[in-house]
Amino acid sequence: MPSDDNLAKLSFEVDDIIADLIKRYQIDPLSMTAVILARLVLTNDFTGSGDDFRKLLGNVPDLRPKNPDITTQVH
């Protein structure tokens, strides 16, 4: 399993890629989210983890932050 430090670095890199794509293609964040989510669904289906991925997504609304005083932000 990746370390917390590596996960943080990966998250920052993904943030930068997403921001670049939004700017390059002049697309709104919600549309970009739809494109990315669709690609993730297809990737997981192709690799055989589609059912687990859908279960994960199904549980997202039930997840609550451990510290509600912290807000999510892109660096």
C-alpha cells in the first residue's frame, strides 16, 4: 500500500493535471468530473474491478469527514 506521503504527492499531481485539462479544453468542472468518472468506470470494468468500484461509489454518500472543521481544497 502506498505511503501517506506518496498518496499526497499523487493527489497534488492529479489536481494539477485536472486543472490543466479544464483550462486547455475550456470545460467546466462538473463536465470534467463526468468525463473522468466515466473513464474510471470503464477502466475498472476493463480490469475486472467494476463491481467493487460501484460499491465504493455507492458508499461515498455515507462517508463523513473525521474532522468536520477541515475543508477540502485543491492546492
